[in-house]
Amino acid sequence: MVDNDIRKEKYILLISYSGEEKQAEASLDELARLLDTAGGLAVGRMKQKLPRPDNATYIGSGKVEELRMSIEAREADGVLCDDELSPAQMRNLSERLDTKVIDRTMLILDIFAAHAHTSEGKLQVEMAQLKYRLSHLAGAGKAMSRLGGGIGTRGPGESKLESDRRVIGKRIARLSAEIKDMRRVRMTTRKMRMSNMTPVVAIVGYTNAGKSTLLNLLTDASVLSENKLFATLDPTTRSCRLKGGGELLFTDTVGFINKLPHQLIDAFRSTLEEAGYADIILHVADASDTSLDMHMQVVYETLRELDIVGKPMITAFNKTDLIEEGLRLKDMHADANIRISAKTGYNTDSLLALVEDILQKSRKPVEMLIPYSEAGRLDGLHRYGKVIEEEYLEEGISIKAYVPTGKDGIS
Ligand SMILES: Nc1nc2c(ncn2[C@@H]2O[C@H](COP(=O)(O)OP(=O)(O)OP(=O)(O)O)[C@@H](O)[C@H]2O)c(=O)[nH]1
Ligand SMILES: [Mg+2]
């Protein structure tokens, strides 16, 4: 069946905002792309400037009436709100409009449910959905039960929609235990990887910035990269051989987004655990995006929230094939900036050189004599550190090399 044959659910996008109108529009643009990723279609928009969203109906009463007429005129199946609604707002809006009402959080959870592939990813999403449901059980009654199906209701948690708080609570406890077990297994794998001492570069950035495209280019991986939000959820690590003979591991991670549902923070934490252990953070930013500055800010805020701080960082301004040459690009947060195009390969060799350079700066020089009986240690030094001089003497191998600062015990 081709895409056109499926009848897409139609939504009117809704936002109440207090800042600039331009920002509200950009947020709705992103919401429309999220909806597209989830298989729905935006058929209209409604904005209202308010000091704060209305407690009862998110937008003002008059606007609700306008919205009701708009839904009829456009034959929309529902309303999609740019912010997470309280149970009362959801119930009131849904009753007054007599239609399905969903919010940004439900939409993102829905996309995550559809895109999670690993068993841990699936459990994490189910957990986030259950937490959302739990926080919306009180008083939501009709609004939740009238959802019926479709966007906002997919995923492993679906059949439990009507379950009571206790059942959901029990399920959350079981999931936590299962996730904990999986975490233990992952720690062991990581320990093995750490002991092989190859430097790890974590690729982070806003969703759709081009992280997976860059990983594919640098390492011949075949991670799905597409013009959708949250194409990647589960981390992938691949190795890249450097021209000078060294090796780097690149980890592609889940993208960040503005107004990230707080229920998903735990899922992000575990997905980005790898980044916490990386030697260097490679921040990929989409230079062609008009919201570039705001997106970079979201990346830094999310990294802070996840405690990924204090690591050497490179910001790669990607998609420079789409922008004018003179455009000024600078990220003051990063140790180094570079312009690249993951699509055309522009400057990606320089990027690797820059990674090497920054890594080297975070390493300390050592001189040592390795006895021939321990010659195996040389292998680790070559892979993890950078050997500058290697001389075979009678009493052993004399080495001058760089080893990482903060990590001792080259073996
Ligand atoms: N023109 C241009 N397009 C690019 C470039 N890099 C990536 N893209 C496109 O941008 C879109 C998103 O790329 P992805 O690699 O999937 O982005 P991502 O950061 O992995 O996104 P998520 O996994 O969804 O967070 C795709 O359509 C890519 O083809 C680039 O340098 N130039
Ligand atoms: Mg990706």
C-alpha cells in the first residue's frame, strides 16, 4: 500500500505563547514536522498570545469557539497542542470542541513508540507512556477514553489505557527492574570497550541535524538517516580508521528537541549514557536551520540536564552546502568550531584531524621503557594513545607517547 492510500489523520495545530510570534511559528513548524513523522497531517494553525496559558482551556474562551468552527470547516479529526496539557485542560477542550485533543508530549511518545527497536528502547518508551498516563488519569476520564485509536494512542501501553493507577504503578515497577538488569549488561559491554582503549567520540545534536549521515560517511555504517524527526533512537557505535593508522569510535545518539517531554528524560539518560563516557563530544548543528541558535541552546541545556559536562567539545556546523559562504557561524561553548557537509563530504577530513588534535591536547606526554616480556602493552598504546617514538633497546622498548589525561593504566 502506498502512502497516499492511507487516510491521514488531520489536525489543527494550537499554541498559546507569551514571547515572540516568530518563535511561536517556528515551534508550530516543528510540531507540523513531528506530526508528519507520526503519519498525520496539519490542516490549520491557531495562535493566541497570552501571558500564560488558560488554566481551564489552554486558550481563551472566545478562541475555543473560533477553533470549534475551524475544526468543522476543515473537517479536522482533532486538535494538536504545542504544549503538554493538564488533565483538566485536555478534558475541557475535548468536551467543548467535541473532538480528539492531543498534545506535543503524546505525539513525541507516539513517535518514540514507533521508532524504538531495541528491547531496552521499547521498555523505556513504555515506561514514559505509562508515566504520562498516570499523571493524566486524574479527571481525564472522558478525554482519554474518547481517543479511540490513532496518533497518541499507539505503542506498548495501549491496552492499558483504562487500567487503574495501581496496575500502572505495578507495571512501572516491573519495567524499572527489567531496565536495571539491561543496564548491568550494558555496563559490562562498555567496560570491555573501555579496556580496549580506543577513544570514543559521541555525536550529539538537535534532531535532524545530520548526525547519522555523518556517522555513515565517517564509518561506512548504515544507520537510517532521513528527513524525519527522531529517525534515530538507539545508539550505534562504529569504528573509523584514521589515515595515520589510529582508530576512533563514533557513537550516534538520539536527537534533542525543544520542549522535550520530561517523562522521556530517563530514556534519554540511558541512551546518552555512552556520551557520558566519551572522550570527546562532537556537536552537530544544522547551519541551514533558521532556529540554529535556539537549537544549540537546547542541546546545551539538555546536556547539562543529563550531566554530560566538562568534556572537550567540537561544534560541527553541518549542511554548509545549503548556506551562503559569508554566513557567520560561531559556537562560543565549544573548544573548536568547523564547517562541514556530511552530504558532500566537505571538510570531513579536517574534522577528523581536528578531533585528533583536540584529543591530543587532552592527553599527556609520557616516556617509558616497556620490557620485552610486556610487549603486548604496545598494542594498547598504539590504539589509545599516540606513539611518537619507539626504539628497540637491549633492555626493552623505549617509548615516547601521549596518553589520555584522567585515565590511567595503559595496559
Ligand atoms: N543538504 C544537506 N543535507 C544533509 C546534510 N547532512 C544531512 N542532511 C540531510 O538531513 C536529514 C537528516 O539527517 P540525519 O542524518 O537523519 O539527521 P540526524 O541528526 O541523525 O536526525 P535524528 O536521528 O532524527 O535525530 C536527511 O535528509 C539528510 O540527508 C548536509 O550536509 N547537507
Ligand atoms: Mg539519526
